[in-house]
Amino acid sequence: MDKSSLKVEKLNQLSGRPVYVDLIRTTAIVGVILLHAAGSWITNPQQMNALNFLGGASWTVVDIYQSIARICVPLFIMLTGALLLQPEKTESISAFFKKRWARIGLPFLFWGAAYFVWDFLVIKIPFTSGAIIQGILNGPYTQFWYLYVLIGLYLLTPILRMFLAKADQTTTKYLIALSFLGLAIAPVLSSIVPYTLNSNVFTITGYIGYFVLGLYLLTVKTRSKTLLILVFLGISLTAAFTYVLATTIGGTNMYLFQQYFSPTVILASVAVFMLLLKIQPPSFNGDCSNSPQVELSKINKLIKVISENTLAIFLFHVMLLESLERGYFGFAINSLTLNPIIEVPLITVIVLFVSLGVVVLLKKIPYVEKLIG
């Protein structure tokens, strides 16, 4: 086995269990692009009823696409937790942060500068010192919020590693449950009953639950049939509850169940993650060189290439998506040109593969690979 294969096998081996890391990453980035492609159909929900704006059938299609795609961020964070929170990782804090800087530091600076240019020259946002400062503090463009989530989780990782190395399963489950209670259960209850609980009760919130859950789920076994039912249930309930809220209260509150911490999104995300954990990476499946495995081998290679370029695709794809929707290439693919049942998956596929092609070409330029991610 060559060094490259050994590296892939080591990456895919978590807690003595083979995990198809590339497949999880690829599924997550497809979900991100699908979510953004579908999200472009929903405009100004505070000022209009989205059902009337799009028409009932079209809105329902978009609702379903968004409900499917919402698993993307939880998948990314659970995988990151599974990779970073391994108890056997004993590197120093300084060594840990040097690795994290090498992973996202330079891409953050490069793409941040690129999106500032995009903001000022293409979107025509007024060029002011305030816009630059606010862009640095919160991210120059819509998808950068996720990098700030990662930074926050990275800051906690050395502490969480120490805690999880000593914690038993009951304590770990308690931490996960506590982190989700304030973000998942409390908001739903507040929408049902005319009372609210003081948010200070839940001090452990944010994405810590998903982060720790990624590691914990490596030890959990559930039948595939059960997981498939839970995936269907989670996505269906997300879409159904969103439809009900849209037809009743409207406004931004109708997306309560499409939040990353809604109980239905948590259910779907965890079930999909566990299903993907059941799929063994190709390096553990024996020799794939025989003729019946040729097509599977090609798919595995594609998945690996997408996975290796996930960060760059994530940061770049919004430029391409907006260019297609706004007709910057001389033609437009958007809600005015195609029905959403065709437009959303079509633009998702186009954006995925064009982004991948651009990123792979850019990485052939010396020194660019570390800059773009």
C-alpha cells in the first residue's frame, strides 16, 4: 500500500472503526449548495406570504428541498467533532492551533479578500471603513458565518478533549442533551405555549452538542432500516411543520423547524450521519480493481476529489451561484427561468462541478493550493 493509501486509511479509521470521511464531507457540501440554491427562491418573508409569492406547489417543492439540505451543517460539525475530539489526541495547544491555522487561516484571508472585492465591485455595497470592519468581525459574505463557528469550536477543543477522555458515556450524553435543550426544545415550546423560559438557564449551547455528538455516535449501533425511517420522518416533519407555519403565522417564524437546532433537523441529521457511518470506505472493501467494481471505483475517486476540495468549494460556490442566478454569464438560471423542481437540482449540480473544476485548476498554480483551501 502506498503512502497516499495509508494516509486515507488512517484518516478513515476512527476509534478502531472504519469511517467513510470523504462520503460524509461530500454529502455535506452537496447539501450546502442545494440549500443555497433552494434558498434563493424565498425572498423577503417578513413582508409577504411566501406561499402567495411563489404559488403553493412551487413553494412546497422549495420547502422539501430545503428540509433535505438542512442536514449539511450538522454533518460537517459532527464529522469535525469525530475527527478532532479523539481521546488519544494529545498534541499541545500550540500544535493544535498551528494545524488549524494551516487548514482554515490562509483560505479565510484569501477568500475574505475576494468577497470584499465582490461586495464592493459586483454587489455595489458602499466602500466604507465600517463595512470593512463589520465584514472582518462577522464575515464578508453569507457563508463565512460557518468559519466563525469553527473558530469557536476550535477554541474549545483542547478543553473538550480533556473532558471527554475522562467522561463516561452517561456524562457525555448529559452534555449533549444539555447543549440541545436550550436551542431545540425551549424555542418549540415557546411557540406552542404563551410562556418563555429565561435563556440563562442553558449556558452550554451553540454547536457544542453536534460537535460532541459526532464522537459519541461512533460508538452507537442502530439498524439501517430504523435509520432510514428516522431520516424520512425527520425530513418529512421539517417540511410539514414549515408548511403549517407558513400557512398560519408566516414571516420569519415559519422557518422555526428549518433551523439547524430544530428537533426535526437534529433527528434527520443524526440519522443520516449514522447511516453514512455504516458505509465502509473503499480502502477497507478489498481490491476494487476487478471489472464489476470499475464504476464504483470511479464514484469513489470522484467522492475523494470533492472531499479534498470541500473547503474551497464551500467558500467559492456562492460567487458562482449568484452569477448564474443574476445572469452574469449572459444567461440566467433562476426562479424566473425554470420551475423549482428542475431549477434547484440543476443549479446545484452545475455549481458543484464547475466549482470543483475551477478549484482543481487553481490548485495547479504554485502556492495557490494553501491559499484557497
